[in-house]
Amino acid sequence: MPQVSGLELQRRLNALGSRIPIIFMTAFCGNAVEAQAMAGGAIAFLTKPLGPNTLSACIEAALRQRLSPRRA
């Protein structure tokens, strides 16, 4: 993304209190970046190329998490 990094977008969404599930997808894997993304609440951190069902499985997991009742 030319204007803002994925991590910065995640930080901004978190600061706004957003509960949108986030899946990171990149061609450039870095353990530090992955750790930051996951610590920020990402559902997954995927590295391209992806397997044929990888993204759809992550989206399904994100939707299940989003739709599940929250426990207090």
C-alpha cells in the first residue's frame, strides 16, 4: 500500500476501537513484522504464494470469530 503500511493501518484501526478482523498478506516475510501484526490482533499473517485454500480458510476463521458471541 503506497500511503500507509499494513502495520500502521492496523494501529490506526485498533486506536479507533475497531474489531474488524485483519489478515496480513505479503510477499516479504519478516519475523519482527509478523510478531507485531499478531500482537496487534491479526487473525493471520500469510506469505505469498498462498496455497489454493489458504486465504479462504483464513477468511472463514475471521468470520467465525467475528460472529461468535463475546465472553465477558
